[in-house]
Amino acid sequence: MTEDGTLVQVKARVVSTKILAGQRQMSPFRTWGFDLAAMVQFAEHDYTVVRGVVVPVEQVRQAARWTPHVNGHVAHMTDALMSAPGAKDITDALRAAAEMSPGEVARWAPQDGEL
């Protein structure tokens, strides 16, 4: 939860240089009780941030499909979803945070517009 009360659900995946279809699948969404989904892709060779975006929950719901086998809605980090209306790129902010010390991260707060 952000300071303004926005609930964010985070989904992350490790991806290869050429992102394969299976690497885009997120773990299931079992509730829609959040405002934004943060989707983060990490490089398989060094875990640096490849791409990060926040997407409104409504866009994720439209892209997800119910899967009884996992008892949840499954969505993929497709370019279309990660560029959907209302999506915001946070790649630079995530990369900057990755360079911070633990103490700096603990004191860090998103600047206006970062989320």
C-alpha cells in the first residue's frame, strides 16, 4: 500500500533476452482487491530490471482468463497489457532503487507521479 492508500499487487518474472511466451505468464490473481498491478521483468543473466510498469486493475481484469486448475485468473505480461490505457512505465525508478543501499531504500518514498 502506498502512502495515499493505493493498493499495489506485484508480479515479477525472470526473462531471457528474447522473451518467450511462457516467461510472460504471471502467477494467478485470486482477488481483485487492489488498485494497480506492478509488473516487473528481470534479466535472467544478472537480475537487472528489464521493464517495469504499473497497470490499473481494470486493464488486468480484461486481459485475464479464469483457470479452474489454479483457482484464479491468469494474465500475461504482454506488450499490449504493459502499454494499456493508464499503464505507467516505472523501469527507471526500479533501476534507481536497485542501486540504493538498504538504508536508502527504507527512507525512499516515490516522487509525485512515480506510481
